Amino acid sequence: MKKVRIYVTLRESVLDPQGTAVKGSLHTMGYNEVADVRIGKYLELQIDPSERDIDGIVKEMCEKLLANTVIEDYRYEIEEAN
């Protein structure tokens, strides 16, 4: 079995109002060292063994459902599950 960690983030060119709000709140709380905040998504998948290429499966899932590739980028890591 494989464990896949997927990170989805807004592209740099896309405004992140949620990140801006969090940054403002952190500054209000006294964390003025925070220069910028970008909000994203983190997903963990457990994938059973398959004859299909796992990279292909993960890319397909990301591009069809898990990430909006018009405004988001994604990256992933694959490892053996314990």
C-alpha cells in the first residue's frame, strides 16, 4: 500500500483573500514578523497496490478533482505506508 501526500496551493499570480485575512489577524495578535500567508489544502491518500502507474493515478486525480489547475498548483509525495 502507498501513502500519498498532496499539497495544493494557489498560484502566485492569484490573490489569496483568506491568506490576507489570516495575516492581518496574526499582526493584530502581535506576530508582526509574518510577511505573507498563503492558504492551501493538504490531503493524504492510502492507495492499494495496482498494475496502473501510481504517478499517473495521482496526477489524474489531482487534475480531474483535487486541484483546480486554472488557479492552483499541486505537488505530491509517494511513500510506502506502514
